[in-house]
Amino acid sequence: MTLSLDWAACVRTRSRAAACKACVDACPAGAISLGGPRDSVKVELATCTSCGQCQPVCPTGAFSGVVDVGAFVAASGPALACASSFCLASLSTEDFVSLALKHGAVTVDGAGCEACRATRAVVAERVEQANAFVSAAGFDGRLVVSVKPKVREPAPVPAPAPPPVAASRRALLRRFVPGIVEEAVTKAPLALTPMGKGSVEPSKLKDRPLPANRARLLMALAQATPVRAPDALDAAQIDFSSSKVLNLTTCTGCMQCVSACPTAALTASRAQDTIHFDTSRCVKCRTCHDVCEPGALTVSRRFETTDFVSLKSVVLGQFTVKDCAECGARFKYDGGDALCPRCQGHDAEARELHGLPPRDPGASA
């Protein structure tokens, strides 16, 4: 069995400011940590139980391979239940939405098995979020969690003791040669792909594809027919996307949020005077918030379902830009000196060092 970890897709690889640790928090075995180079994700293969819980929580789909979620979603019918090789907790909220849009009415077996008792609450929460989104988006689909009563099984009949047999050659050898032991039966080792120190080629960081579960959801939305106009949702009801608010007073126009976004949900105009946001591509990884030093970018309290369903890109902010009179870099201009924030800081430090008065505002405007 192979666990694939695409380091180029992990937001912690894209930006050291990223604080995402969803996989660490979700791993029931504690096999995932931030002990890699520069606090990147590290997986202890000896501890990993191959439960697949890292796959649905990763906002960018960096984990894959333990279970084939795409094949399960494609082949599943209107009744969902855990199988020996697949746990329903491996489905993300988006996957539950896709199934609701595909079948309309879906029954989810919430009983599970003894091994996944801890994940039943997770499945129920994702189903609740999926229902909230489907309803707000204007579709008729719905998922219902059903816990079937347990059937009391008869007590197992003890197997008869095996008749005595002649000692095997190995058993006979063990009697006369001390130190010989039977080899322990172990499961096949879990491989991690790619191997190594988690290095990433810079060219791969330029790719900003959507994770597979988001692509499945957008496909399901395109094939489904709404029955009414979408409604807005409370932001707390959705864990896989968000709507944004940009404070133009504190925003410096540095475009760090645009550069750090792993799915190109945030984009800038060619002139770098406008920031656009596409909520259908937002995976709520919060990297854009982590890299914004002035905290100008925040999550809206309302999730605009209309923008998500219509794949509509909205304008977050528009401002005036100028080329810095000192270094030539383009920056958000709020009046006064035509100096970018970095050059303003250097100029202020130099004047303070040499005992000169502060620069006259507008001197280079």
C-alpha cells in the first residue's frame, strides 16, 4: 500500500507563514507531525495505520493513495456504508455534497463498525454541512444518517481442540536447538511517495490545480438542476470554502495573498490595481490570511452560495497604483510620497541614523 504526499500541494511548502495543520489534528494514530524541514509535514510510516483520515481534511488534496475516494464516489449508490476497505470518514464534505446532488436522496449508515467509533461524529458533522450547502444552493438533494439497531448474534461455539499430531520437523528441531523462533507475521510495510527529504522543484509551485474532491463537486453542480435561487449561509456552517472581505484602508497592495493562494482563488489584474476572488476555488486553507501582515483580508460572516454555484469571480478591492520613485516597484498609492512601503521604511531609517528631519510628504509625489 502506498501513501502519496504531494509536498508541492501542501500549503506549508508554499509559504512558511501558513499555519495549517489539519492533517496533524485529524490523524488518530499521531503518525503525522510538523517535524519535517522548515516545519513541513512528516509521516511516521511505522505508526501510520492507513486509515485515510488525512485525505479528506487536507484542503489542497496533498494526501492521496490510501483509499480511492474518486472510484468510491463514482461507483456508490444512494445507500452509503463502510466497507472492509473503505471508511465513510474518508469522504470530505464536498464528496457528500456530490453524492447528494447525484442521487437526490442518500442514506448514510451511521452505525459504522467498532473500529471507527471515533469517526462517527466526524461523518455526522460532514453530512450536516453537506445538507446545509445543498439546501442553500437551491437543490433538492439530502443525506439522512441512519443508525440500524444491532442484531444480537448467538454466542460462538468453541471449536473442538485439534487432535494431537506428530511433531513437525521444525518443532522437533526447536526442542534440540535453542534460540530458534517462528517468524512473526507482519503486514506489508507502508510506502511513502515521493521518498526523500520532501524537496520540491520550484516549477511545481507554479501549478495551482484544484483538489480532486473540489473538481468532483464542481462537476456535480454543473450536472444538477437547481429548483430555486441560492441563499447565503453562515460562514461557520461550511468548512470547505469561504467568502472574503478586504479592508482597503489597511491593505498595502503587496499581493502576497495572491501569490500564496494554492488554487488561484485570489487573482490580480494585469495592472495589479484590482484583486479578484473566486469562492468556488477557495478551499479555506487560510494561507492568504496567514501571509497578510496587516490582517487586511478576513473571512466574511456570510458565505455567498450564489457566487460558488455560479463560479462567479468578484472584485474584493480596487485601488490606485504607482511605480515607486526609488526602486520602480508598483505599489498601492494612498497619496503623499511616491515611495513603496519598503523604500519608505529604508528612507526613514536612513534619516533617523543621520539625524535628518523626516521626509517632506509629497516631495516626490
